[in-house]
Amino acid sequence: MPSSADDFTVSIASETSLGREVQDRIISVLESRKFPDRDVFGVRLALEEALVNAIKHGNGMDPDKFVQIDCRFDDEGVRIVIEDEGPGFDVTEVPDPTAEENLDKPGGRGIMLMRSFMSHIEYNDVGNRLILEKRRDVEAG
């Protein structure tokens, strides 16, 4: 993805309010680039889930740990890389929230939500780095 004036990299302390500020910044750029409302909505939900997971689950709300966010934009989409300082996890061991035995359990819903709203998501082998990609919905926009 070629660089643009909107691209940024930021490191934030493990505070959800700081995560919301980054989320608002990304959403603002998507809106200024006239992304369809449906795309903006999906990115907002997926990004909120990803940032909260990095801050709460990855870094355990430790004020001495940081979350690094790298964001790249082009006319067709956005690529967001979120990395925390936590030990990571094995995404293949997260239970399927749609399976009958897991319907009453909270785990796995956020990852399912991110997969449904983003064009591509990918975790590193350790599980502490997430790539979120959203391509513009050409039919909607």
C-alpha cells in the first residue's frame, strides 16, 4: 500500500480511552475519504474490539505496557496493524461462538465480529499482532 498523508504510527499506553482516540482518528479519515457508511460502521466495530482486546487481554491493562498501531490508507481501503506487549494466544484455540456448546459463553465473539466486518484479518504466530484490512465496498459506494 503506497504511503499517504493520512498514514500514521502511534504507540499508546494501555488505556481504553486512548484506544478510542485512535479509533476516532481512523474513522475520521475513512469518512473524509467518503467510504460507504457500511464500511465505516464495520471498521469501527472491528477496531474497537481489536484495541480493547490488545489493551485488556494482551497487556492486561498494565500501564507500563503499550499498544503499537500502524495505519495505512489508500483510495481503496485501510490496513491497520495492532501489536500489544502481551504473551499472545493461539487463535485456533478460541472456541467457535456459534457452536451449540458455546452459545452461552462470551469467548470468540469479537474475533468472529472482526472476521465478518473486515476484508482480511491475520494474527502473527505469537498472537500479539493483528492485521486488519478493509477494502472499500464498491457496490455500496
